Amino acid sequence: MTKTMARPARLRPDVERVTTVFHDDTRRTRRILVVEPDDETRALYSQLLQRAGCDVVEASDGRDALVKGLTQSPTLVMTETRLPMVDGYALCEVLRADATTRTVPILVITTETGLADLERARAAGADAILVKPAPLDAVLNEVRRLLTAPPESRRTPATATAAAGGHQTQPASMPVRSNGYRETVLARAHRRFETTTPLAHPPDLLCPSCDGPLNYEKSYVGGVSAQHREQWDYYTCVRACGTFQYRQRTRKVRRLNEAESRR
């Protein structure tokens, strides 16, 4: 049986390492509307952006996001496409149609992986798209780019890449606009990779052998398809009991044998 160590809420190490991206005197102009139905993911994005010197407004559904987007003057909107009440596509369309939000940059971070869905988000008004699980440094880099780039160059040629644990995420191929620019879409085809900054937070665990704390080392993201991703987190026991693997989907811990530990 998995034992979870109860600890006070704290920042993830990868969030703690973030330093301010913008000067304090411009913080009031960096108001980010974060629209995400999952409480843990929304809190993670908010922590990341606040550490980067931004003000954050949160919404968990599309209807609330519309109200806040039209009344609180965000300088950037970050949204999932799968939202209760009003979906992310409709949210983008309304924001693009309203005079007060027409030029506000929109970053879509979505679980959708199909090219048709990504094209739909682009057509609805997204300036850039990241496919989950998106590395936090990729999220922050896109926010910084969208906030600092002039409006005409937000949808730049497909040159930006997002680093994820040493791997490069190549932009998806998208139609060329009439002005000659390609839409920037940081869409991840299904692939398997190691990372120390997975979107699903590795839990604090106790060793099933000695009840001592387990130290988180890395995560492996894989699975059979992009629609059915899996995440395995790897730990070592502080009392030298060995290496352990935690599977996010089943929430089970197992000890690795010597051969598995050397991989």
C-alpha cells in the first residue's frame, strides 16, 4: 500500500527556481488570466507566473473566464480548450471579437493532440499552442515571448522550440497565412521522454520497506498513444533500500530490481 507523507503545501522545486522575468515596476501591466478546470494545474501555473513577477487572475470555467477577460483587462490569456460552461474555442472567439480584448495575446495549453483540434484553436484566435504535459520552462518562455513581442510578430515562423528535459518539441506544421507567416504552434506529437519537471506533480512518498522518505529523482512520460499518456516517477530511499517507481495512473509504488535501476 502506498504511503503518502503529509507535508505543508510548498512550491515545487522547478517553480522555486524561477526568478523574476519582468521588472517590478511593470508588474501591474502583466496581468495573466489563467483558465484551467483542474485545480492543481491551475495553482501550478499561477505559482509559476507569480514567481515570474506577473499578477494572476484565475478562472476554472469558460463563463467565468469571459466575465474576467472582459472586465479585468488581462494582458495575456492562458487557457485550456476543454472547459465547463463555455469551451476554450468559444472563449477565444469572443475575446477576439470584442474591441477591448481583440489584441490580447492568447496562449492555449491543451490536452487535445489532433491536428484538426489544434487548427481549430488557431482559427479561433490562439497566438500559440502548447500540448500537455507542457514543461514549465516552455510555458514561461511562451508567456514571455507573447508579452514582449509586437502584435504583428506574435504568430512567427516556426522557429521556436520548447526544451523538455533535454528534448526538443518541434512546432507542428500549420497552414501559411496570407501575410507569409506560419502560425506558431508548439504541439507535441506523441513521444516518450525523461524530465524532472512533469506536469503531474510527483507526490511525497515514504519507503514501503523502512518508512523513510523517498527522494524524487526524475519522471518518465510515455504510454501507448498521445491520448493515453502515462507517467512514472522514480525515487531513491534515503536509507539505501533501493530505487522505486511510482505509477501516476494506478498510484502504486514498486521497488525496481538492480537491472531496472541501471537503465
